[in-house]
Amino acid sequence: MHLTELRIDDFGCFRNARLQNLDDDLVVIGGPQRAGKTTFMQALRQFPDGVDRSNDLPPATDEYRIDAELIHDGSHYRYVLNGHASPSVSPIDGGPSVNAEDIFGPVTERQYRNLYTISLDELRRLPPGIDNSEDLARVLLGGAYGDIAEIPEIEEKFGDRAHDIGLTKGNPNTKTSQLYEPYQTVKDGIKARKEASQQVDEYQAVTKEINENQAEKAEIQEKIDHRQRKRDRLNILKELFDTIQEIDRLDAKLQNADRDTVEDFPTHLTDRLTHFEEQFETATTSLSEAQQEFEQGASIKTTDAYYEWLLQHEDQLQSHAENQKLWMQTAEQLADRREDLENRKRELEGEIASLHSEWGESFGHIDEIETNAVDTAKVADITSRIAELKDERENLKASIESDRARKEDLQSELDSMEEEHDETEEIQIPKRKPAIIAALAIAGGTIASFVSTPLIGGVIGLVILGVGLYTIDSTISVETSVDADPYRTVKSQITTLQGDIAADSQRLEEVEEKLTEKEGELTELVIELGLPEDLPPSEVPDFYERVVELDRQIGAFREDQEDWEEQQTDFATELDEVTTLLEEVTDVSWTADDPLADAYDVLSTLENVADDLKLAQAVRQAEFERADCIEDIDSVLTEWTNEKSIEAATEDEQILQHIEDFKHEAQRVGELGDAFEKREQLESQVTTRLETPSAQEVFEPLREDDEPWADVVREASTAYADSDAIADEIRDESSQLDDLESQRDELREAIFELKQRKEKLASENDLQQAQAKIDEGRVEFERTGEAYAVNRIAEAMVKDLHDRLMEDIVHSLMDDASAIFKEITQEYEGIELDGNVQELQFHALREEKPDHGVGELSRATAEQLFLAVRLARIRSTDTSLPVVLDDAATNFDPNHMKRVFEVIDQLTATNQVFFLTCHPQCVRTAASNGFTAQYWSLEAGQFSRQDTASSLEQHLAAD
């Protein structure tokens, strides 16, 4: 068996830990101290029989849970362990059903714990010096071999039992032997039998006299028995005499009574009828009061027809009454909404009239105007643009006027300057030298391109060319007089103003054209929308916005009005149903054209009729209750006799009279019933007293055939006037009995004395006692001797069995362990076991050198010896089970550790091996040999798959 998946969901520090896709050979699990390696080993130890309840196990958080998938005999199984329950095994791929015992085979839980799960802590407890060598044998040799180690104990027990019985040789004459006492008992019995042999004639004479006295005693006893029966019969007669007299009196009283009539009368219903009578009187009173309240409290009529109409339309009236308050609220709400709608309509009409004087208060003008979000935005855009153009036009006009005024001022100033100073002249001096400028640009760009980049050279060339061209078109002004700067400045300002005026004038013309265009668009849009054509353009946006808002409000008003009309129509429909119903019993002034006008009167009338209905219902309920009472009373009366039957129309006086008749009859019948019951009780007492065998025995002589015992006693009682006469006869019989008993007692004493004499003369009893003593001693002697022999034979057989098992099994184990030990150490030839198996006196054999005992070995070598014994034991087991090694090679040097892993590699051919370690060198050694292995890291109860041994080694080194 090997594991393919292991899930430890709850065990000690493990929570939802997973080992998946496990190899079937070597699995190396590395982790630091307290990572959970020992807990992992303890978890696997629970696999055979489940989790035990010892305190040594790590606790579970909630409940122990281990889940695994495994392969056994080529089939795939799932293993589940929950809490302390037994493990369950179920096939996954359709394999045969098995259980944990089938998987572990002959390997017991103790074997699996001590052989297959090897921990360093256990190995450290093995070196010499431990006190309990017997326990050491069980640990090293495993469960089965541990049983073999117990065989000498069994042999010793058999020997001790035999020694306790017969000492060493089984001699019965030895006083300390258990055979001595039964042997002496047999000897004493033989001696007593020889002495008991005397027989005399006196024995026969005494026997004859005893027989005569016994015959006379029997005759007297017969007389005593006769007298006692008569006395007992008289005692019973005296005891039952008054009872029989009472039975006769009751028979006279019941002579003309019919038992069936008495039993058939429903006496048990008397209390029930009394209760019904009280209910009937209460119901009759309640009915009268309810009828009076209806007659006095009805709001419309008090006739029977109105009462019947109310009950006939009960469901409709109740349904309407439930809605009455809601309808009243609806009427108020509709009236309020109607007033609100009228106010809103007046407000809207006022706003329409105030919006345009020619429109009046009609909604039609608003309806004719197209209103939508697009047109609103379009009107706002056009009017906004017109306002902007007008502002710009005014600004341009102001700017032109300002510039013209400034120009006139500057022109006046310029004219003054011309009069005061000589003229200035501007001379154009041409300096066009295109070739030179181009050459300079090309040369400069080329030089720059060499120094920097071609792009920078090209930019520099273009700059030089541009500057040159600008200088070609420039002019030089030459003034003829010295003071020419103010003149040039004023003239330049005039020129600038002339340009600004020309530009503003041109822009003004453009603005005028656009303004005219936009105003035309606005006019067309106003006509298209249906707005008044005489509206100033500036008022169009606000006017249109108010129109749009009014249109929205009118739409909302119409929707609310339509909703109100629908609600009023629904209300009118519901109210019409009410008025149609009420018109059958009263006049209702109401019209569907204006349902709100008289709605309050209709609903008030409905409320009154609903109150009348409650009064009518109370009358009906009282009638029902009275009818129920009459029905209940009738059920009792008719069970007595149909002649007393009543119905709802029966007069109250007659009903009450029938009830009284029933009560009187019930009282009479009750008295007769009591008499019958008492007579039965008395007869039962007599019968019960006579049912005993002793009573029947004393009256048997007076009985004829199968005559009832009660009649026998009654007939016997007729011979006596009263109980005193019976008592007198009882005293006479007692006196005669005393005389006879005295004679019997004298004979009994005489017979007793004769029997004592006979026993003294008899020898047969002595012989019988002697033989019984012999038999008793013989049985005990045979039993004790047999037990002695059995234990001696068992002692010899167990010794022989132990010798053969030790030769066939233990020595075979030592041969395999020697080979493993030799392979690991390579300096010892093997292992030898001396002495008794419990002592485990191992010797490490050396070639041509003295052997070493366990105490002479180093700690590492001793651990290698014990590891070799365990591995040999595992290899000799037919069942293939997972093996757990917990740092079993920690104390070994690299060479020994390497050879240990070679042995482990051999073991993986038959067993799946889990090697647990916290040392990087162990992982390195396992990988260096080139073994096929799988590597996992363990940290705080969680497994992580490591792709290589190096990664696991680094992980352990880091910790």
C-alpha cells in the first residue's frame, strides 16, 4: 500500500494540509524544529485503528480529520478518519471493498507504531542503561516478536501454578502440597466406614411402635381437619352474614325494577342538561334585549322586512361599511383637488392675459405656439447673437468717433508743427544685395552644420537670409532739420489712427450685415413659432420662455385634471353601487353628474345602515344561541325519550317543564342504580371471599353439582337467626378442637422420642457419611492432581514452542539485520543476539577482533544497530506499508548517512518511505546519491512542493 494523496484537515498544528501526487518510493519532507514533523508521524500512526484517546496526542481544533487516497493491491481507495471513530475505506475505481484491517494485514497497530514510524527521540532512548529491557524487546522486535518475547513469561506462569499445587515432585504426603488435604480426607473416610457395621433387634421394635403412633396420630388429625373446616366455614358465614342480609333487603327493593331501563336512562347527562338550562335562560334574555335594542335603535325602519333585508345584504353592507371611511376621505380629497384645480386654472388664465394683452384668458393661444427644447435654445442663441452684434456695433461706433476726434486733434497739432519748422524729407537709399546675402546665409548654415547638426545649420541659414531680406526693403529717413522727432511721432500716430478708423469702419459694415441677417432669422422664427410679430427682439427670449413654462404648466394642469376626473368617475361608480343598494330601503338624493354634491349624505346613510346591521346581527346571534341551546336540550331529552322532543317553536314553559321531568326521573333512576350497584358490590364481596381455594374447600361438602358458591353460602346462612348464633357454634367447635390437638401433640412428642432412639441404633447413616467423605476427598484429589499434571505438561510444551520460534524467526531476523548493519557501518561483520530475547544482549561482530556489546558502541553506531534491526523487521513483513523516518540519520557522519540512504533506497522497492528532517545535509545526501525522490517543505503545519532538492536545502538553510 502506498499513499497518493494525503489531506490532514485537523490534527494538532495541521489545518487543511495537503500532500498531492505523492511518489511511491522516497518522499523527503524538510522543515525547521516545531514545524510539525513529529505531529505528521503521529498522524500516520493513527491509520491502522483510528485516533486513540490517550493524552499523548496533539489535540484537534474541532474534530480529528484525516483524508487520504491510496493504492492497495493495484486498486485505488479513499481513506477517511473522523474524530475517534474507526477509519473507513472505500473503493474509487471500482475495486473490491476492503477495510483498514485488510490493508494492514497481519501488522497490528503496535507493530506499525514501533516498526514503521521511527523517530529520533525513540532511538535516543535505546542506548544501554534503560531499566525495562522487556519493553525494549517489544520496541525492537515489533508486535509479533514482542509476543514471542512474552512466551517465557507464559512458561514461567505454568511452572508456578504446578509448583503451587504439588511442589516439585507432586508428593501427596507433603503437608505444604495442595494434594495433602484431599488425600487425608479419603483415608479418614475409609476408617469411618469400617466402624459403622452394627444392627440390632431394638431398631426394628422401635420402628414398629413409631408406625402405630403415627397411625393414631393420623386418625386424630383427620378429626381435627374436619372440625377446622367446620369452624372455618362458620367464621366465613359469620363474616358474610350481614352482607347476605343486606343483599336480601336490596333484592326486595329492586323486585319490580327493570335493570335495563335504569341502565338505559341517561343519568350522566343531568349535569349537562342543567348547564344547558342555564344557557337557555341566558340566551332567551339576550334575545329579548337584542330585539328591543334593534326596535329602538334602528335608524330607518324596525319592520321584519328591514331586518331580513339587512341580513340578506350583510356581506355587501359590511364590505361597503369597511370602505365608508375611505370613501369619505376620497370625497374630501376630490373636493379639495377640484378647488385646487380651479385656482390653478384661474392663475394660468391670469398669466396668459398678463403675457399678451390681446390674448385674453384662453389656453388656445398657448396651444398654438410650438414649444420644444430645440426652439428654446435656438431663440436664445439668435437673440444672444443679436445682442452681441448690437453691443459690438455700438462699441465700433464709439471707437470710430473717438479715433476721428483724436485724429483731428493730432492733425491740428501736425499743422502747427509744419508752420513752425522746416520740412523733413525721407530719402530712399536702396541696399539690395541679394547675392551677397544668399552667400552669407549658405556659408553660415554650412559652418553651423559642421559644428553641430545639419538641422541647426539649416535654421541658422534661414535666419541670416530673413534678416538680409528685411534690410533690403528698409529705408533711411534723413531729416533736414535738427528737431524732427515730435513731428514724426505725431504723423505716425495720425497714420495709425487712419488705419484703425478704416479697420473699424470695415468691421462695422460687417456687423451691420450680420445683425440684419440675425434679425431676419429671428423674425422668421417668431412667425414660425406663432409668437406675436410686434414683439421687440430683446423681449422674444423671455416671452418665449414664459410661453414654454406656461405650456408645461397647462400640460401638468390637464394631466392632473384628467386624473381627477378619472378618480371622480371611479368614485361615482362605487358610490352608485351603494346608492342602488340603499334605495331599496330609503330615499337617497344623489346624481352621478355631480357625485360630490350629495356624497356626504349617502355615506352618512350608509354608516347608519351599517349600525343597524350590527343590531340585526346581534339579534340573529341571540337567535342562533337560543336555537343552539334548544338543540342541546333536545339532544338530551330525545336520548331519554322521543316524546319529550322540543324545537325552536316550543314554548319556553313547556321546555322548562320537560327539563324538570327529566331531573325527577334522573333522581329516581339514580337511586335505583345505586341500589343495583350496591347489590353488585356486595355480591362481588361475597364472590371474592369465596373464590379462594380455602373458602371453597370448607363449603365443598354443602355444594351440589355446579351450584354457585354464593348460593351455597346463602343457603347455609338460613340455618342461623343471626351472627351471634354462629359465634356460639364457633366457640363449641374451638373447644373440641383444643382437646383433639392436645392428643395429637402428645403422640407427636412420643414419635419424636422413638425416632431419636432409632437414629442412634441405625448404622446405615454412618456408612453413608463415611462413603460421602471418601467420595469428597477422591474428587478433590483427582481435580488437584489433574491441574498439577496439566500445568507441568503446558510448561514443557511452551518451552519447546519458544525455543523453536526463536530459532526459526529471531535468528532469521538477526541475519537480515546483520547484513544491513554491515552495509551501513562497513566495519562490523554483523549482529549477534545472546541470552534471553527479553534481555536483548546484542553484540556487534568484528572480524578477528573482540565483539562489542551495545554499551561499548558509540551513540551513532548504537543507533545504526537499532535502525538495522527495525529495517530488517520491516523487510521481513509481507505487507507493504508506508515507513516514516524522523531524522533517523542525524547523528551519522556523511559516509554513514550516505549508506543509510542506500539502504532506504533498497527499502523503497517494496515500501513508500517518508524521510522527515530539519537538516540541509540530509537533503543534500539524499539528492547526491541520485535516488528517485520527491521533496516537500513543511512550515507551521503546511506543506509546499519543492521542485528540486536544492530548493528544499536552501529553504532549510534559511531557517
